[in-house]
Amino acid sequence: MATKIRLARGGSKKRPHYAIVASDSRMPRDGRFLEKLGTYNPLLPKDSEDRIKMDMERVQHWLDKGAQPTDRIARFLEAAGVREKATRANMKKAAPGKKAQDRAKEKAAKAENASEAAE
């Protein structure tokens, strides 16, 4: 059985509240799970003690049994010091595309030419 440590969503519309659960990877996100390991409330401030609560002993138990944490849970565990920080691919999704970069270069060149002509 492939087990995962992941988030199960609860709460109402636009008011999310997540349970940190160990579940079979074939089960739905909010469906059946093996054990509840903690909670995550993204609406609380980042420095709040109650934002992330985990039973670290049980999390370690599931990790020793081979459960794979999802990306978000892995970040929580890195922040808690349970796992070492993994290197991630920097996707550069926010960088402008090639055409936008070309337009920016042209605009900078026009501005430079205009400033030279003004002098």
C-alpha cells in the first residue's frame, strides 16, 4: 500500500482548514484516511503557534514506514527540522517571455536614443 502524508480540506467556501493525514494514495483528497496527524489553518498569521500543529512522533512513525509527504507537508517538515531542506527546481514562472523581453529591450533602446538626442 502506497501511503502519503497529505492535506485533507475542510471548512467552508473561502474559509479553508486542513487536516494533516496519513492516507492510502488511491483514496480521494477528502476521503478515507488512516490517521489524523495534525491541522493546518492558512487563515492564521504566519508567526502564529496554531497555524500548523503536528504530532511529530506519529509523523515520524509514518515516515519510517515509508509514507511519502506531499510538497506542502515536506515544507512543513523542513521548517520543523524533521527533514533536511531539499533542492527544488526554480521554475522561473514569473519571468517574462521572449517577446516581452524583446519589447523591453526595444523600449530601453528608444529611451536611450531619445535621451542622447535631447542632450
